[in-house]
Amino acid sequence: MAKVKNVFYCKECGHESAKWVGQCPGCKEWNTFVEEPVAKKVTGVSKDRRIQVEPTKISNVNCDADERISTSIGELDRVLGGGIVIGSLVLVGGDPGIGKSTLLLQMCNELASKQKSVLYISGEESLKQIKMRASRLNYVEGELLLLSETNLDLIEETVRKIMPDVVIIDSIQTMFREDISSAPGSVSQVRETTNSLMQIAKGLGISIFIVGHVTKEGVVAGPRVLEHMVDTVLYFEGDNHASYRILRAVKNRFGSTNEIGVFEMRNIGLVEVTNPSEYMLQGRPDGESGSIVTCAIEGTRPIMVEVQALVCQTNFNMPRRTAAGTDYNRVNLLLAVVEKRLGLQLASCDAYVNVAGGMRINEPALDMSIILAIMSSYKNRPLDGKTIAFGEVGLTGEVRSVSQAEQRVIEARKMGYETCILPQVNKELIEIKGIKLIGIKTLRDLLQFL
């Protein structure tokens, strides 16, 4: 008979304790422990029963190139590192209604059209609801199997019986195991169900995708150990009021964590955006002050984005500082550098900085474009519409080099820009025809453009 006892789990990291504590010893967070009943099975294991395990040389392990399954969705394959790795466990998180289930159902549709056996398990929708959503996405007839179930024991039996190539679990917070007395979505249920799915994926060589709900802070609900157990963690980002969506990998054991996939939400589902630079610059005004284009690097892909700034006299005792799409503290730092090194009186002005299009970029190469946009708005002088700028700015006003500068310049030339303002160090290492390169050493060199 199972013995039931109550234990305390940390909601952030999954640390277990026999009693409640205020601060978690594992992650040092406060007031994160919750009490949950846990049932432990009493099993008799013979001491004489021993299993000998022999280590294997790494040279004897076969790793063929066909260990990945292409989803036929280029942006998704890019983020996954080239396709679905056989036997991998992937966690997909994002805000409600952002398109997680839509993307996975489209992936199932593509895999089923290539005669891959796919099992879509939903604990939130009935079979008719899934069929209605699939019909809207123009699904094709194939080996796509549907199952509406939340009992993980029954799900495991079905998976072992069918042996599909790919399994979708939507969502992990609705799954439960009967031998755990806590409610579905609790720390113990999420941890144990994920552990069972991991054993299925590794033991049977089945690729499993898990949909995870997110909290108001934007992280996957449940213990932080959930992200450590899976092979890949994907976050679906985007504004519900905008049509674009960004798929970002924050953990990937089989590829880079710097890649992003860009999609556009339409009435037929998610459509790939093959040229994000052109998409992000749509509707850019001409001849307006406080606007300049820069080139950011997301993974191996250069993306052109517009940086906007608005500087005006404040009506408050303390001026307002607002940043959308970039780091707020970084903007305050750059405003202090501009006021100190260039002598601009910004202490009596409100300053608003925005990365148009809703994309969030935190890399230091955005510094020079932010400062140029602020100076342009402050002096009410527009910048040349065919000019881009990128470069990191230090506290002493020096302009420092950035990585992958050549790729940024090539992307700017491809998009039809004629002038590129970049750090002097990077200019000395680049020889590209068809675009004018202007090297900058200090912020005072920027005054010539206004």
C-alpha cells in the first residue's frame, strides 16, 4: 500500500523540503514553497539483483546525419537547429493565444503529409475542436492521430502501442498521474509527468513536444526544474495586437540558442517571414526627425529595425524616461553619456525611445542608433533616410567595435541603403563596394550628421 505524506516544493526550482521555509535554499527566492501530498510506492527490491552497466567509447557511438526530421517549416527548423532530433523532448511556452497550438498543429500537418506517424494529445480541447482548428489551417489527410486524454498512464500505453514518430502534449499543466494525489498543474504533477515523458522519449526514440503555460512574468508555469529536464526550450513571443510572432530558443542541446524564427499570424495560420528586415521597416516615415535604421544580429541572421526617439520639454518636476523594445536602464545610461560628453541639456526633457515593430533588442550595437535618434529629435533635424548606424558606446564617449559588422553592412546594402555609420575599428577591417562607410571614434564625430 502506498504511503502518503506531505512535502514542500519550491515553485521556482522544484527544491524539496520536509518543512516550510521562507527562503528557498536552492534558488534563494522568497515565499515560493507550497505544500503538496506525495504518494511513494513501497517496492521490495532484492539486494542480490544487480544490473551490470558497461560504459561505451565515444568513438563507438553512431551519430548519423539522418537523426533529424525536417518539419518543412524553415523558420521552425532554423530554431530547432536543423530539424527535430529523434528522441528529443521539446518544451514550447508562450502567452495564451500567441499561436503555440497553431504552430504545432501546422507542424503535425506537414509531418503527416510526408507519411510520418504523428499523435496529437490534447487535454484542453475535444476532438471536434481540434478538427475545426485543423480545417481552418487547410490540413491534409495523413497519419495524424488525435487523442483527448489527461491520464498519463493511459497516454503512455497508447504511445507504446502505436509507436508514433512525433507526439504533441497540449498542455503539460493538464496531465496527471494517478499515483500522485495532488491536482493537475501542481509542482509534483508537472515534475513527475515530465520525467515520465522524458523516459518515453529517450527509451523509445520518440520526439515529444510539450506545450507549457506561462505565468504573468512570462516564464513557464511550474518548477524551474522543468526547463532543466527537457532538451530544448522554445518561447513564442509577440504582441497580441501585432501580426508578427517570434519563436526564440532559450535552451537547445542540439543547436544554437541565438536563432529566432519570424512568423506572421494570418487567418490561415502562421506564415513564415523569410525577409524580416523588409517586414520590420514597413511604414517607416521619410524626412522625420528622431528616426534611424540600425542592423541587429539575431543568431546568424542580420535584421534591420527602425529606432525612434522623441525628446520634448517636460511638464513634470522629474523628466520621464521610457524605453520600448530595448533595455530601459541602457537608455538612461546613454542619455547621461550624451548630456555629459556632448553637452546636450536633457535634464529638462522627457525622452521616449522605441524599437519600431515590437521586436525587443538588447545588444550593445544599438547604442549609436539610439543616440543619433535622440540627437535628431532634440535638434529637430531629420537624418538621411538612406543611412544606417550601429556601434557600442562607452561611458567616456568612445565608440567600440561590434561583432559580425560585415554581415550587417552586407544586409544594409542588400536593402538599398547607401551610407553606413559604424565604429572606426570595424571600418578598417571591412572592404565592401556599393555602400559608403563612415568610421566613428567618439560621439563628437556624430555632430557632423546633424
